[in-house]
Amino acid sequence: MSSLDTNPPNAPIHVSTHGTDWLWAVFALMTVAMLGMFVMTHMRPRGTRFFHNIALIILTVSAIAYFAMASDLGATPIQTEFRASGARQIWYVRYIQWFINFPLLLVLILTTTGLAMSDILQTAFFAWVVVVTGLVGALTSTSYKWGFYVFGLYALFHIWTMLWAHGHRTIFNAGAGMRTGYGRGAGWVTFITLLYPICWACSEGGNVISVTSEMVWYGILDLLLGPIFLYYFIWSLRAVDYAAFGLQSLKYTDTTYGSAYGAAAGPGVVAPTTRAKEAEATGVGHAGVVPGAAPGIVPVGPTTGAAV
């Protein structure tokens, strides 16, 4: 029994039974990749899961999105502009998937470079521009959709510029060898993202190909940019020192105070438990103020400069 029998299509131009079969296959691959990444993530020590966690989020969102599309859910009918007359299924659930995944994918890649966080966040913003303009254009039944298409291409060009003109020129804290791996990854992402607007123009935009062909095309691209790329990316970082990326502020610290707190806080900072013990021994109040000292002044140790 096909999912089309349970959830009938809501437009004359809709996905076929073979199309839903393909979507179920992609959903299965996404789910297996998600479970595998879940296991790999929890095999890593705490504090070294940043890239694994992002990959896990991307794969989880993709699995959910493909479950919805395979079930013939998450689409709305929109009148076509060209070729066959009638309404075509536009899959907004796919754009929700991209809205979450595309910025995360760029953050995953650009974090390995020496780009400033503001540049990385700006690139993530333009990823949202690409997805939102694509969605609004797909939901527009007139020729004005191509205006949104142009805005999306502009945003995509900006992303490519950040990947190559800026990201590739930075100093890679993880070592010169990381530059080569980044170049291959950035090239792969650039090539695959170049194919997405072509598919959009042939499907949601120009109504040139069928909905089933659209599903096959987008499904292949999502697999290439999802499980295949993510597993290659995570594998390529297996021997890289995690601390070299400068992500100390994102590392795991124990919820209990003590040595873990002091190690995470850095030199010159004393854990609260240590501070309390010293206060008891020296007569300093728990607020860190010596009787008679000016308010807000914390005494400093004679040799280390650490607060006592």
C-alpha cells in the first residue's frame, strides 16, 4: 500500500508512487546515517563533539524531512506558470530542512578556518537568504518568482566568495594540512550547491520536469551534501587536535565545582570551593572582601596574582 493511498496528493501535478518509493529509500539512508553519527558522537570524549553534534543535527533534520515527503505530507498546491496548466505540489517541508541544515553546514566547514565569528555568522545569514528566497519564489505563481530567484543567486554567490576568497586565505589553526582538506570540502560544497538552483529552475520555477524527477534530483543532492560529505568531513578530522580550533569556550565542564572548574576557568581563577576554604583559613569573608577593605576590592595573592 502506497503512502499516496493514505495521504492523497493535493495537486494535479504530484509525486508518483515510484517517487515515494525513492523518498522512502532516501529516508532509510538518512536514518541509518543519523544513527551511525549518534553512535560516533557518544564514542567521542566530552568536549570534542562539536563537529559531530552539528553533523548529527543535520542528519536528524534530514531524516524527519524525508519521512514527511515520503508520506506525501508537507506540500501545498501552487499554480504553475509554464508548460502544463494546473497546480503543482511545492514541498515546503524541504525548505524547512534546508533552513536548518544549510547554515549549520557552513558553520561546520568555516569553523575549521581562521575566519572571525562575525564572518561565519554573516555567511550563515546568507544561507537563510538562499533558502527563504527559494521558498517564496516557489510559492509565487507569477513571473515575480524569478526576482526572488535572482536574490537567491546573489546570496549563494556571496557564500561561495566567503568559502574561497576569504575562508581559504585564513590561517588554519589546526595546521597547514587542514588547508588542503578544507579546499576539497569547500570545492565539493560549491559544486553541489551550484546544482540546487538549476534543479529549482527546472522544477518549482519552470515546471520543466515532473515532481518525481524533482524528488530524485534533490534526493541525490541531499545525500551527496548530507551523509556522504558529513562522514568524509568527520573522518578527515579524526587525527586533528581539537584544541587547535580554539573552541575552548565550547568544551565540556563538569557541573560540580572543583578541579574541573579550575581547569576550565584558566590561570589566575580559583574555584568557588577553593575560595571558600581559603576564606575560612584567612578570615576573608565569603564575598571575597577583607574587613576594612574598600567595597568591590578583592585581595590579590603576593606571588601568583590569583584572587584569594
